[in-house]
Amino acid sequence: MKITFYGAGNMASAIFIGMIENQVVKPEEIFLTSKSNKEKILFFKEKLGVNVAWDDKELMEDADYVILASKPQNFPEVADRIRDHIEEKTKVISVMAGTQINTIQTELGTNNPVARVMPNTNAMVQHSMSGITYSSNFKDRDELVELMESYGKIVEVEEDEMHNITAATGSGSAFLYYIYEKYAESLIELGFSEQQAMFLTKNLVIGAGKMVEESGITFSELRKNITSKNGTTEAGLEALDGDGIRKILTTTLNAAKNRSEEISRGEN
Ligand SMILES: NC(=O)c1ccc[n+]([C@@H]2O[C@H](COP(=O)([O-])OP(=O)(O)OC[C@H]3O[C@@H](n4cnc5c(N)ncnc54)[C@H](OP(=O)(O)O)[C@@H]3O)[C@@H](O)[C@H]2O)c1
């Protein structure tokens, strides 16, 4: 197999490191290129044994997949590099936020199969929650699913649902970090030192994550299991509901989704 990455930044490196560590590809099957930061990708060559190149003919020749992992605003330059070299067999995978399948096909001047994947940065610890959507001519999806599952879980959606995925899981980690951050700040107000507040919140989050993963029961059941009648948890939850946590989260997610739609329409 040959997989060529245009872009070797945060997201691309999380993906190819996941693929290599989980042995779904060998380092020598990966080709990396970047715009100008040669040092960074030479580091990956030295550390992981992947190939690096700047010659587009060499990068695209016989490639099974080309992964578009630059920022969306750099895509026109990337398309200029790829257009004359893309072969019929090459499937195009884009991780760029907001760039539509038909824009990708138009810019590349091809009807090659395209899949859009929206991962999140938890890919760095092989726990991405990614959305994926395909062009109608994308056959043999199982191989791609196996590659993408090497760095986390995926859910297949229609292309117009990618804005929801962008909000829910692309931006979603940041929303949860923000809640943890505010939780830690509230612990300081309660009287803990900053160091204690960070330590308590961090381990609460890790423990809750493990319970979610390992208990096999729903969030609601987990919550109910620690909420006794007239107890401290019930008192706290009533205050949380009173302050409209659900309404706040719905507003947050809609703001992110609307921004994703604006970006895909080219609005700054
Ligand atoms: N980070 C996230 O949480 C996240 C989540 C979901 C999706 N995404 C998407 O992932 C994509 C990459 O994000 P990132 O955070 O990884 O960005 P990044 O760290 O800035 O990496 C961008 C990469 O693209 C390369 N590049 C730019 N122009 C190029 C060109 N003409 N030819 C080849 N390579 C080129 C850059 O090379 P140089 O270093 O040489 O400039 C760099 O390696 C974005 O489209 C973003 O929407 C990111």
C-alpha cells in the first residue's frame, strides 16, 4: 500500500502515528510532504522510518490514498501540486474542515472517489471520535475504515451532517476541557489550592472516563448510581439543572455548527 500525506501537522501526524503504532501500515508505505517546514518532516523520517518527498510525481505515483491534511485555505496550492499527477486508482481522503466533496473534485479536476473525515485531536492518543462521509463512487470502504479505526472510532454520516460532527466531536473536546477548567476554578473558590484543584479535577475526569468505558452502563445510570435521595449529589444536580446546563450546551453546539457552515461557504 502507498499512502501520501499532503501536510504533516498536528492532525496528519496523529493519524499516521496511529496507523504505524497499530501496524495497519508499515512506515515505508507512508509518504509525507509539507509546504516549507522540511525539518519537521525529516524528523518523522528519522524517528519513524517514513518516506518524505517534495516531488509531486514521486509522491502521487501509484498512491492508493492521498490524504489532504493542510489547512483548508492552503488547499488550492495543494490541488495545484496534485492535479497533474493523480492516478485513477488513487482515493482522496480529506481531513480539512468544511471543504465539500464537490469542491475537492472540482479543484483536483477529477472524479476520483473522495472521503471526508472529521477527526479530533484525541487521535494523538488513538481515541479520536471521527465522522466520515463518502462520495457516491467510493467503493471498497472497509479498507479505509480499518485504516481510520487505527486512531479511534468512526461514525458514518451524510455530508450535510459533517457540520454537526464538527461541532460535536471536532470542537467538542474543547467544550469538555472548558467545563473541566471551570470545574477546577470552582474548586479553588470552594477552598482548594490551585494544585489540589487541578489534581482532583484531572483524576475525576480520568476516573469518570474509565467508568464510562468499562462499566457498560449509560451516563444517566452512572449518575443515578451516585445520587441518593436528599443527598449532596441531588442538591448539586438540582442547582446544575436550574442553571440550564442543557440549554447552554445546545447553544454552544449550535454556535459551532453555524460557524462550520459559514466557513464552508467561504465566509471569514
Ligand atoms: N487540529 C484539529 O483539531 C483538527 C480537527 C479536525 C480536522 N482538522 C483539520 O486538519 C487540517 C490540518 O490541521 P492541523 O491542525 O494539522 O494544521 P497544521 O498543524 O498547521 O498542519 C498543516 C500542514 O499542512 C502543510 N501544508 C500547507 N500548505 C501545503 C502545501 N501547499 N503542500 C503540502 N503541505 C502543505 C503544512 O506544511 P508546513 O508546516 O511546511 O507549512 C503543515 O504540515 C485542517 O484542515 C483542519 O481543518 C484539524
